[in-house]
Amino acid sequence: MRVAIHLLATLILIPYFLLAGGFLLFGYAIAGGSLITLFDSMLSAAFWLLPLGLLVGVAVFAALTLLGTNDRTRWLASACVCVLAASSLFVIVATPSGPLDSGQVLFLLPCALAAVASGWLAVSEWRRRQSTATQSVPQST
């Protein structure tokens, strides 16, 4: 069940992570001030993202998925998913677009649930790992 929670949280994270990355990229490109700078920033980002960025992104999410299927590393993968989901949620909410309405809150709810679920999973896996480590160490008097 814990593997399924981790995999579901990782899959939920992907579109929100891409959306937050797009907001950051457009914010950086728009900050240039002119239309030429905007196109130059977007073109240079596209040239960087296509060959290298997509491969790195796929490798990172594949690594998070594989680390989450192993009992020994699930706490680390869940902690990474929690941090990525929380930071993506922060970027999306912090982008100046006015106050959040009910539709936007409903849209952001799966990302918040993924952050909470993966955070809970990371903490519970860490505690379980620590309790089994203390039980397996022999006590000498």
C-alpha cells in the first residue's frame, strides 16, 4: 500500500511541477522587459531544455519512482516528492494572479494532498526504519 501511495503522489506531482517550472520560466523571460528579450530567453531555454532538460527530468522522476519501490529508500524518495510538491504548490500560489477562488483551490488540492501524503509516508517510513534498527541492535550489559 505504501508503494502505491508513493507512486500515486509521484504521478500527481508531474503536471504541477511542469506548471510551476513554466511559471518560473515565463517570469524570468518576461522580466527582461522587451519583446526581443522575451523571445531570446524563451529560445535559449528551449535549446537547453530539449536535449538535456527533458532527459534529466525523466531520469529524476524515474529515480524517484524506483527509490520509492524499495523499502530502504522509500523515506528518502517520499521526502523528495514532498519537497517538490510543496515547492511547486508554493510557486503556483505565489505567482501574482489575484486571490484564490474555489476553482483554483480545487485545482491545487491534488498537489497539496500529494505533499501531505508523501510527507506522512516519509515520516512513517523513517520512524519504522528507526524502530527496526533499535530492535536489531543487541543490548550488552
